[in-house]
Amino acid sequence: MKKRLRMVLAGIMAASILGGCSGGGKEDPLTASSSAQAEPQASAAGSAETQAGGGNKEIGVIPKSTLYDYWKMVRLGCEDAAEKEGYTIRYQGTATDTDIEGQIKIVEDFVTAGVDAIVISPVNPDSLAPILEEAAKSIPVIIMDGSLQSDCQKTTVSTDNVAAAAMGAQAMVKQIGEAGGLVAVVSEVPGSVQGEQRERGFTEEIKKQDNFELLEIFYSEGDRTKAANITQDILIEHPDIKGIFATNEGASVGVSLTIRDEQRSDICVIGYDSSIDLVQAIYDDVLTGTVAQDPHNVGYLSVEAALRVLKGEEVDANTAVPAVYVDAENVHDEDVIKVLDPLGTLGLE
């Protein structure tokens, strides 16, 4: 089965490379990246009519960045929810998940463009508050997979990151066993709301265990190369390390790369998020498991909330979207596949 999946994933990656090199091809709207400087883009379902002045109803969606597969899946959920009510999605994100000014500019552009609502994952809960409070005076604001230091938002739709990371810690404790040992956390950006929640969920659960010891938290900015280098340093300084928890896709991939290169099958690695690389790492026995959010559902429920508000309906202040722990035992379960692969690109069956 591992060999079959490697062949499927290799074919996908090869096709992606060939597609990126061919000239004159039409760009896939689900894989295209947007920068803060680019003009706002409508979703594929309604872009031509919107740009032609067709008067389509639009929801503006701003991901935390366009860096990760996670946001492609969120986008699909947003588009699916919008389509059911005859709306289209105007989707635009920044190139990094630390670009405060870029997000502010996109919010301003969306308000000027006259979108009916804004769904956003703020890169910073404090810095985005003033512009979103201003926007909320005329249109509904929905916080998606994040938080905002304000009460201007109609609702917040997000993974319960504390509970999800605690689930990862429980899986690590079970894998390592009663002997325990030294474990580390490779996180993303210092001050990130989601990152801090995941750090807290994991560390609080680990601290309940008498035989486990925590190193400091290491920050990789969610960059796989930096995470790989941090992991290399951890292995050099603490060769007896028993477990590493990574808090997002980039960090998880980076940790896995070093563990694979060093052939350290004795270390329990628990990731967070899902992607082709992380699924392959599970099959290669490099990644023990990953805490997979349900990005399609995050996007779907966020836009659905915006549409309900536009209809004058009441919405809850918070909606928690459950996460799933994925390992080699359940990666092919039907319910898990729906979470891992809403884009239908992994070939999981």
C-alpha cells in the first residue's frame, strides 16, 4: 500500500511540475497564489461575470496567507457554501502569514469593491482590529480560523486549537509509553494566536505526565527549511530526545525532513495540519501522526455564517470545528479522507 501511495503522489508532483513549466496554460484557481499587491480575484465560478460588471453578490475572503495547502482547502469550502446561495467569492491573501499591512490593504480594497461581507483570518488580532471595526460599520465581518481583539465581528469560526493540540500530546504519550523522556515543540511565529493556543494545548497536556520533560519552544516562522534546521540543532544538542511536536504544516514538514534524513525512527513526531508531504511522511513512518484540521468545513461554515447574517439571521458567537488525529491506522478511513483531501488530489482510497 505504501508503494502504491508513493506512485500516486509522485505522479501528482510530476504533473504539478510539468503544469508549472508549460506556457500559455490556464492557471488553476485553487492553486493560484495571491499577493497583497495583486488586484482582488473573484472565484472561478463567477470571476468573468463579476469582472464584466454582472452584479454578482460577493463575499470577500482573506486567508492568513497563501503559503499552505490548508488555505486552498479552506477556499474550496468557502466557494461551496457561497455557490449554494448564488454568491461568489472574492479571494485574496498575502504571501506570508505575518504581513499586517498587506492584510489591511486587502480589507480596504474589498470595502472599496463593495463586497457584501468579509471573512478573514487575521494575521494579528490587535493590528487588524481598527480596520475591521471600520469595515464592520457597513458590512458584516466574520473571523475565520483565528481571533480578533474586538467585538465587531458577527462570529468566529475556528478549530479548537487547544483541544486539538492536547490530542496530539495524548498520542505522543501513548506512543512513547510510560518511560517518558525529553520532548520539544517546534512552533511557527511568536505571538501567533493559533500557534500560542497549540503550544498551550500540547504543553499543558505533557506537563500532566510525571516522566516527560519539555524543552523550550522553538520558532520556525512556519518555514520548512528553518524548521528542518532547528530540528537538526535539537538532535545535536539532545540526541536522546524522544518526541517533537510541530504546530503547523510548514513546521511539521521541516521536522519530518530532518527526521527522515537522520533516519531517527526512534523519535515520535506529531505534526499539525495536513498536506501531500505530511501524508507521505506518515506512510514512510517518519511522521507518527498529525492533528488534521477540517479546512473545508472551516471555510464552509465561515461563509455560511456570513450568508446567514446577510439574511438577518442570528449566529452563535463562536463555532468550534473539530480536528482529527490521523496516523497509519486510520488514514484511509472514509471520514478521515474527507478531512484530508477535500480537493481530491491525494488519491486516497
